[in-house]
Amino acid sequence: MSVEKITRMANQIALFMESKPEAEGIEGLSSHINDFWEPRMRRQFFELLDAGGEGFRPLVIRAAEKIRRPVAA
């Protein structure tokens, strides 16, 4: 999946979750990614995040610690 698509998808979830209290938004965003993104997508997500996270909304960055990092392939 492209960098742009991973970033756009994470930011779309964050945009929706930003309407909730912060703790609930973080939990909702991380739960959604953990439940619905396959390990390959989460691996790409963390590659982008580890490279600086450019383009991600702040809520995505804050929720990252609750997102399960897949085991290296």
C-alpha cells in the first residue's frame, strides 16, 4: 500500500476521533487500527512513524503507543 494511502487512512480515522474527548479518541483510533488493519499495514504504518511520522495528524502520533507493532517479517 502506498505511503499516501496509509497516511490518509490513519488521518481519516483521527479526524473522526478528534470529535471525542482525547482519551476516548486515542482509544478509538488505536482500537480501530488494531482490529481492522492487517499486520502488513501496521508494519508500513510504523515504518512511516519511525521515519518521523510526517503527514500524520497529532492524534495519530499520540495513539501510536497503543497500536500493536507487528513482529518483523
